[in-house]
Amino acid sequence: MAFNLNVERKESINKCVRFPVPLMNKIETVLKDYDISFSKFVIQACEYALEELETDDKKKVES
């Protein structure tokens, strides 16, 4: 499954997260090419990671 950026808005809460400087630099470089906020990127990246974990967990159970 490919990672596709979505610009949809949802109800949210604030959380403080620390990022390593090199990772933040890479993210900011990529986001310059898209019309999406850092927050939306992080939310979508987390959703994608959770979906992949669920897929991997299903594969483990089926094996």
C-alpha cells in the first residue's frame, strides 16, 4: 500500500513530540513539495504505520 497524503480535516487534540533534527530536516524538505502542514503529515504517517502494523499482525496470525 502506497502512502498518499490527504488534506481532510478532523477533530484533534494537541500533543508535544520531539523529533531528531536530521529527521525533521528530511520531513521539512519533503513537505516543501506538497501543500500540507507538518501536523497533517504526522497524522497521516501515524495512520499509515498503524494500518501496516495491523496488516503485519494479521499476516502473523494467518501464518
